[in-house]
Amino acid sequence: MKLSRPARRASLVVHVVSSATWLGLTLGLLALGVTAATDGSAVTVEASVRAMKLFADLLLLPVGFLTLLSGLLLSLGTAWGLARHRWVLTKFWLTLATLTATVFALRPGVDDAVTAVAAGGTLPDAGEVLFGPIVSLSAYLFMTALSILKPWGPTRRGRRPRSAGRGRPTPRPATGSVRAD
């Protein structure tokens, strides 16, 4: 499947905007987490963790899935391919890992913090509101660098010769064939 030029450009815009939004949301989560972990005011701590919950519940997953889907569309619809270059494959697996971590670690940590603070308690563990955004931000910055630098070269699949226009491997000549003279 090869995307037309307008479709490729539109997909690229969606991917870049959703990726930048995902990174920005994570920066916002980190700022709110730092505020919750360092501010002594119970009102500020509660407002910070409640805002984190809104980000995590309503925005983070849809934007993350949009980033994943637009990246898949671009990789499968362009010459980059999903498994032809190591940097593309690395970004794919890191995106899946960060989405999984968002579902199973970041959101439950924020939910626990909101529950504890809403019940009149203090923030149980600052790590619950800081660890997820720090790890996510590191992964997104790394993926951004991969997109710009495109390191490591092709995979084994990407090094295979391709026949003209069909995207299939070029047939190899048979070994041990008999020459006709």
C-alpha cells in the first residue's frame, strides 16, 4: 500500500501534531506532579492531582492512540516501512510500551493519589505522580530524536534487494545451474 502524496502529507501532519500534543500533555503532567509533590497546601495538591486525572483519563490515551495509528499508517504507506529501519521499529515498540505503561501504571498511580488526597489525606507517595511522567517524557524525547536523526540503518528485512515497483525481493539466480553453450 502506497499513500498518495496528499494522504502522506496529511498523515504526517496528524502524526507530528499528535506526537507533539502527547509530549506537551506529558510535560503538563510532570509540572502538575512536581507541584503536587512539593507544594505544602492541601488545596493545591488536590487541584494538581485532580488536573492530572483529567489529563490522564480524557486526553492522554486518545492522543497516544492517534500517534500510534498515524505512525503505523505512515510506516506502512511509505518507503520507510515498519520493519525496514531500526529507528522506525524502535519507535513503534516504544510507543506500544508507553501506551501500556500509561494504562497500567500512570493512570492507576494518579487514581490512587486522587483517592488519597480527596479523602483528606496527604499525597501517599510523590513517586506515583512523578515517575510516570518522567519515564514517558524521556521516551518521547528519545523517539523525537530518533525521528530527526534516523540512526542505525536498515534491518535485515530492509537490506534485502527489492524488485522494481513491486516491493518484493528480487529473485536470486539458482546456484549450481548448468550453462548451456
